Amino acid sequence: MTHASGRSNRFVLAALALMCVGAVACHDAESTAPKTVPTPQGPMLSVGTVMVHVDMKHHRITTSPISGSPMLAPGVSGRFFGAPTTEIEYALSEQPFTDLGATDIEYNIHAGFSNLLDFAIGTNSPHTYPSFPQDTMGVYMYFIIAPANITSLSGPCSPPTCTVTIDSVDGAYPFSSTTPQPYVFFKTILETGGLNAQRPGPFKTDQSAIGGINYFRTMSFHTHGNVTDFTFGLSMAAAWVEPRENRWKVFYIADSLPNRTAFPNLRSEPDWRVLGTGGGVSTIQPANCTFGSGCKLRLVSTTASASPETLLYYRSDSLRASQSAYIAATTTSSIASASPSIFLGLKDPDKLVQMGISTTLTGFTDSTGAFIPGSTVATNLGRTSYRVSKTGTTNASIFSPANSAVPLKTISYTSLPAAPGRGVNPGDYDRFFFFGNVTQPTTAADATSLWTDVNYEIGVAGP
């Protein structure tokens, strides 16, 4: 299967309007937001920054270091970059273009890359190839410099006579500026490759030569005015495997459903898995909303019959018992039972840290969803944000609002319930971070929850 650019153009974040009148063309956007933000510390920003030079007339694409040739050692190709030149090798090639009529062309680039670092990227989890972690945080290739230096058949040319707009991306995020930057997302982990980029291996996005997937993405540009040449800048943001980083953060914004419909259609970056039993329904409200316009993920669960009705979203980025972590959310709920039905939580291999909300109580629950005696407070449906955290193997706490320094409730690590196991069937994954609804059988426990955003971070107990 090929990870192709089959998704609709999707542009997001607070500066959406700015993006639409700038370097990015807005089309029939299925809105989505980037679901990973750069870590608060660590080497995530501007990894592998290059200038890309497109010569449409002679069908050539070349790259060079963004700050010029002095970055390169003598005899080293410009397609390599880094400090020293041993980080990433871009693999950019021209694809068939579309004549749009008049002086317009849709120009396509087949984008991939190789990891030349001496450690894996795209995950926090240490592992030994060919064994892989259960999840990936992925890699973001983003446009750090918009298309510029445009030349037409008659020579240098400027807007509005000649224009080049980025016409197909997965979203936008302010990786290295205050203005959101368009990006394409690679759902993959790339192993360490060293300087072996010329041979097949799991350090390439194209792993078809070793029996894997080609994770290439297509970048499309709408050129106007008989354009023959243009340039743009690319950079990357990616999780670096432990111990190269010590904090990793993943963010979900509810302008698209969290789970993918198919491999090319992730809907959120990175995507979440879903655990659903019974008749629960998830929708984005209001329909066709865009980021910043009040989008919410609406989960509706009805009264369970013989077994619990579950509608949970989860991710499986590994968390050790010794590591601190938290999961936070902006959420409101409507609950019709004293049985907890709305859940937000995390787990490590040993302990479950799960908050449940009912009409009367909010607090820690066990793996069956029952409240742990002495570990609850009265529910206040006026609360709209929560944080569930654990500090290594010391304790766990519930906070509201999420940025509060004073917990609603704290429980010792040893008093937490045992974590549920992964399961033994194919497709079973650990639910290390999760949120959603679970209604219990034989009780009138229908529940509706609205989620504006959810984020979790590994390595710290609070933002």
C-alpha cells in the first residue's frame, strides 16, 4: 500500500485566513489541525532545512543548504544537509503535471527522504529493528519558506503576473514562525541509516525494496503565468527516540475525527485508534466546521445492555512506570447516571490512571469503571478542562482547570489499580493514552461528551 496524497486539501489554525491569501491556495478543505506540536525542549525544530530549486523547463529538482554552500564540506553533495551534513537526505522527483489551460499548470513533486542520523525518528520508544513500537508520532515536512524567485518564459516575474501556490498539504502549524506553515505528514518511523542512503533499508520513506510500504507524499503547486522556475524552503519536525529527547507531546484538535478511515486518509496527524462496542456514535459539531469556529468532537453513548458500551479513542506511544506523563482535555458532558460514563486517562505497564465522571462524582476509577473509594470529589458540570497526571511511581493527580497547580484529588502510585494488559489477539494494542465514553449495563447510563481538544505529554506531569 502506498501512502499517497489522497486526502483533500486541508488548511487550519488561527491564521487560516492569512494562509488563504498568502502562499497557499484554499480549495474544498476538509479541515484538520496538526495533532503533534513541537516538544517544549529538544531538537524538534528546523531539522534538515534546505532550499528546493524547481526547473520546470528542464524537469530538474535540486536542493541546497538554506544558508548557502559554506555549510558543506568539500565534495559533499548539496542534497545532504545538517550539522555536520549527516541528518536527512531528501528524495524529491518530478511527477506528471496537469495542464490547467491558458498559462496555468498543476506541478507535482514526489516527496520522500532518508534518515542519516544515528538514531530513529518518528517515535519516542526505544526499539530494535525489526521490532517496532506499537505507535508512531510520525514526521512533519513543512514549508519554512513559501514559493518565491519565480521565473517565466520571459524572465523574472512577480505576482500577480506570475504566481506559485502550494496546492496540496495536510494542514498547517507554526513550527518556526508565528504564522502557520503548511506541512505534509509521514506516518512512519525511520530507523537509523548513517550514510547508507544509497541502499534500501528501513531508514528510507520508500521501503518497498525491503517488502514494506512506500510512505511517499505528493506536494502539488498551482503555477500561473507560464512559470518555468521557482524555489521554496523545506524543513522537518520529528520525534527523536529516547534518550535523544526527554519530552514528547501529541495534540488533537477536534475539527476532524481522530481515527483514520484508511491508511492514506488519517484525518488527524497523528491518528488515534478507536475502541467501539455497542451503538456509540461520534461526529464533529457543527458539521463542516473549521478550526477556530467552535469545533467539537461529540460522542454519544446509549444505555448499555449485556455489556458495557464503549467509545474510546486511544494512542499507544509507550510510557514506562518511571516516566511522568499527563493527558489533558477541554470537554463538557451530559450524563444521566451516578455510574461514571466519561473517561480520561493514561496507563503505564503496571498502573492505570483513569478519571471517571458521573452526575454526582468525579475521581479515580478502577479498570471496570468503578470509583475508587476515597478518591473522588463532587462533580461540577461547569468544569470544562481537566488534566490527569502521574509523577513517576510517586503519585497521580486530577486537576481542573487543566493548568491548575492545585489538584482536585491525589492518590499514591501504590494505591492505583493494576493496568489492563495489551491483549493477545492481532490488532490488540496498549491504550497508553485515552478518552471517551463507557456506559455500564443494566443502568440508565446514557452519556454525551463534547471534546474541543485533547493533548498528552510524556516526560513531565504538567505543561
